[in-house]
Amino acid sequence: MDLCRGEFPHFENVVKNFKGKDFVYLGINILGDQDDYVVPFMKSSGYSFIPLKDNKDWQKGPLDNRGAAPVNFLIDQDGRIIFSNFRTDGSNEATLEMMIQSLLVKK
């Protein structure tokens, strides 16, 4: 959770720029034993993205993170993975914003 939590403020800085656009950010906790902590933390944090619990029975296909965390994917409106395996921090928020904008322009 620490690596994920380190990215949260940077994702939020970018995500808030797309409020009202056809864009959704979801966070999935893959460590079920932390659900009792992670899900309430996310809901009470003030972050605008949606926290979800992982489900071991889900067929993840190309979204399978193989137990690694955090793993990030940007998926277009047709369900295709356009960007994956990237990190966001204070030095590259503009890059994430451009990545998201490129998906919205293609619409």
C-alpha cells in the first residue's frame, strides 16, 4: 500500500483536471488481507477515485498484474490497454495528463 499511497496525491492532482469528462479512475486493492484498512482509508481520504476490492475469481486477462503492486493501466473507451506499467510522481504528472488527454481526443 505504501507505493500505491505515494502515487495517490499525484493521480488525484491529474484526475481532478478531468472532472466532468468521460474519464474514470479505479483503484483495486489486490491484498485482500488489507481490505479492512485499505477500503475505508480510500473512502475517507477525499480522493475522487473509486476503491475496489480484488476478487480472486475475476478473469483478468491482460490486466493480470501477477501479484505486483502498484500496476497502472490506461484503458480507452473500447476497453483496449493503451498505456501500462507506468508510475506517477511529482515530476511526471504532466505526462499522465497528456496520456489521458490523448485517450479523450481519440473519442
